[in-house]
Amino acid sequence: MRHLLSTRDLPREDAIRLLDIAEDMADVQDREVKKLPTLRGKTVVNLFFEDSTRTRISFEAAAKRLSADVINFSAKGSSVSKGESLKDTAQTLQAMGADAVVIRHGSSGAPQTLATSGWIDAGIVNAGDGTHEHPTQALLDAFTMRRRLHGTASRGKDLDGVSVAIVGDIVHSRVARSNVWLLRTLGAHVTLVAPPTLLPVDVSGWPATVGYDLDAAIAAGPDVVMMLRIQAERMNAAFFPNTREYSRRWGLDEERLGRLRADSIVMHPGPMNRGLEISAAAADSPRSTVREQVANGVSVRMAALYLLLSGANTEQVRPGGVR
Ligand code: ASP
Ligand code: CP
């Protein structure tokens, strides 16, 4: 794997392979010594033009647990404020020896530009670009679903027949887009649930059904309910009447939580707006996987960096056997 830019064009076998390697990485996390020497001598640059807690820290933890050197760059406080371009910023990092660049950017397509422009040679990982994609989030979500559904026997498995309702601010969500494509590839069925104003104008090409009624979606008994954050920072107009009205109609409150199938799970990529799209009762309930998703993010990002930087072929990928 040279770059990881999107899930839309990620073949099924590559996705399953990455999830299986993430299982091996998760096993390493359970050991007393959590570190592998696999990427010793490699340098991973976290290049963040947008704010992040989970993604940036988990890429840093992932790289360090694989013994890579990590350079954290955040646009705030950098020479970007003096007008330095993406090209010059990237080439500066390349000159410092970056082998992989993990980039989050407000513009959809920025990671693709870095990967195809020829400006730098490093492997590129998309850590969220505008409203386009957030592939490692979808992979950690799939990993979490697979583990919850298949338990310890999840290696090699996909999500065939699993039903997932993705609820909320779809229009601004790169998490929704990456999930829709990956879940299709893995055989799951997706229903998008949102007010019409928070759905993209044309979803006819999306492999998903659309609904506007959360209660109907819950009555259908999905295996997974994935709540999305209302992304106020991307809204330049009123997308719904007011927050009370939104949480009344599209929020996962305690009463709706009680109507979910007993074995269904509640996901949220974070950060959460508690009391808006998700109640504290739902976020903290035993069926919530929010913290599991964060923990799984480290294993999945270790697997992604491993595939990008170790030059691994399919025979070499078991960390237990990695020198
Ligand atoms: N953290 C995720 C993202 O950056 C989801 C969100 O911010 O709501 O896309
Ligand atoms: N889920 C997610 O990407 O979180 P951050 O924005 O905190 O990285």
C-alpha cells in the first residue's frame, strides 16, 4: 500500500487485510511491552491543518509503538500563518526526512494533491479532508463492529448482512462518506437518517437507503446506530430550527435508547455534543462503543502505518513474526 487516501477505492481484500493486521496490533497492545521495532529509523509527520484530539494522538501513539520517530506539525503557530503554501510546507517536512505524512486539512482533496503532485515522495495518509473522507475512522469503526459481532473469531471476516443506521449531520461528515463506502465493500447495509437539510443534495450514487425519521429507523432494529456530531464550525446558515428541536427529533435520548434492540450497539466518532445528537445516557451506556473506538483507533492506525512503511508483503504481516 503506497497511500491511504479514501475507502471508496479500497479493495475488499486490502480492507480485510488491514483489519486483520489491526487485530495483531491489538494483541500487542495487551502485552506488557507494547512496542514493536518494526518501523525503527522511519519518520512519521503528523501534518494537521484542522483541530484534532483522537486522530492526531492515536497516530502519534501508533507510530511510537512501532518505534518510528514522530514529528507533530499543527498549522496553528506555524509559518502557514505567514502565507506558506501546502507545497512549501510539505517540501520542508520532506527535507527533514518524512517517510509518511498523515494529513488533516480543511480542503477536500488536499491529501490526494500531496500524493499525486510529485512534490514529495512520502506515503500519504488522509486523516480527514474537508467533507470528503476520513478513511482510518471508517476502518476503526469497521474493526469495532467486527469485534463486537464476531468476537475473537473476527479475523478474515467482513460485515456481511450487518445493518447500520448513520444518523445526523451527513452533509458535513467525512466520517459518513468513508463509512458508507467501506461498509458497502464489507457487505453491510447502510441507512442514512437526517433532516433533509443535513443530507447532501444528491445521494443517488451512494450505496445507502435514506430516511428522515429516527424512530422508524430504530423500529427497523439496526445492528449499529452511528450518531454523528452536528458540525457547527462548517455551518454558515441555519440547517435546523433550533437545538432543542434537533435533539427532540434526531437525538439519541434515553427513551430511544430503550427502544433499541437489546444487542445493538451505539457508535459515535467523537467529539460528541452531549445533549444535542446524543444524550449522556446513550454515550455512557454499556452498548456505547465510543471509548472502544478510540482504543481500536490506535491498533488500526498501527496497521495502516505498518502497511505503508514496512514494505510488508502478505507473508510478512504478523507482528509476532516481525523482527
Ligand atoms: N472527528 C471527526 C472528524 O474530524 C468527526 C467530527 O469531527 O465530528 O471528521
Ligand atoms: N473522530 C475524530 O476524528 O476525532 P478528532 O477530530 O478528535 O481527531
